[in-house]
Amino acid sequence: MSPTAPVPDSTVSSSDSRYDRQLAKILEHATAIFYEKGYEGASIRDLSRASGMSLAGLYYYFESKEKLLYVIQKHLFLSVMDLVRERLTEANDPEQRVRVFILAHLEYFLANPKSMKVLSHEDDVLKEVLGAEIANLKRQYYHCCADLVDALKAAKGLQFNSRVAVLSLFGMMNWIYTWYNAHIDGDAKVLAREIGDVFLGGIYATSVPHTIKAGLQGEPRSAGSPIASPPSQRHCG
């Protein structure tokens, strides 16, 4: 080895690994506490006890309860979006890509049901800069799904309100933690197939009266519409 070549610092690597493991442990326990008590009902002491850390130790990682919720939500959105993008590389057919999105979403959140409740119930807690960043991630995820639905809509020559369709799909998927029973409803693949059938069956069966259809075709999209992203902008890959 050249005397000038850098020598890997195993101490730094080991320290980083310990930090990451401890951070993951804190996030797991904090998610459970927010799930059980809600953001307002959970105290820093609750979070400290659950993670087995002193208050000082917890503050070393997070300066506030708000910052902790922010990291939890950011981690969840980035993780599920990474999973969706990875899965979509394996599908080209527009309908299949919608089904891939549904399955990836359900697989992730059925494996993390407490996380789903924290996202659903605490989605408006964060304010200012932290809230804006999470809202931006949420928009990216929404547009990822909307892009897929719009691609299917164009490929099949369908007429329906994309925004209503996409938000209805999220409505079906995001509240499953309140009713899902694996013994009755099957695993993620079974559930994804059935939710996909309901969703796709609905948009395929949509019939728009001629007079309304003509109005929709002649009405340009507003630039402020959440669906009106430039065609070149890809949110899912």
C-alpha cells in the first residue's frame, strides 16, 4: 500500500453504524408511542422511557418532539417512494404499473401499520419549514400515483376526474390499518389485487354524459391543478 494512500477509519465506520442503529431504534419506539398516545399525548419522557435512553441521550439525537415526528414522516415517505420506484422498473404496461403502485404501497404499510396511523393522524402537526418539507414529499408521492393513473387514462382513452380517482384510491389504501385482518382479508398481494380490481373497474366503467364530456374536453387544465404537472416531469421514474 502506498504510504500516501488513505487508510479506512474503522472507528468512524463503527461509530456511524452504532449511531444508525440507535437512530433506527429511537424511530421505531417513537412511532409506537405516537401510535398509542398521539403526538399531543406523547411526552419526551414517554419517548425516552420507550427507547431506553436518558432525556439527555434523546436530545442528543433530536432537539424536540416535533423534529422527531418530522424525521419519522420523512423516513416513511422516502422509504415507500424508493420501494415504488424500484418496483416500477419491472413494469411497462400502464395498468400493471398502477397495480404495482398499489401493491408496493400496501406491502409497505401492512408491514408498518403503526407508521400508517402516525402518518394519517399527525399529517397536519408539523408547521413552517418542517411541515413544508413533508408536504412537498406528500405531493411528490401523490403525483407519482397521479402520473400512473393519467398514463393509463391516456392509453385507454378514458374520461374521468383524475384527482377524484387518485384521492379515492388513497382513501381505500390509507385507512386499512383500521379494519385489516390478515385471516379474513388475505396478504398484501390478495388485498392489492382486490383493491386494484375495484379501482380499475370503477374508472373503466365510468360513463360521462355527452354534454358533460364535451365540456371537459374543451376546458383547459388550470396551472394550479395538482394533476397538471409538465409531461416531462417524472415523479415515479
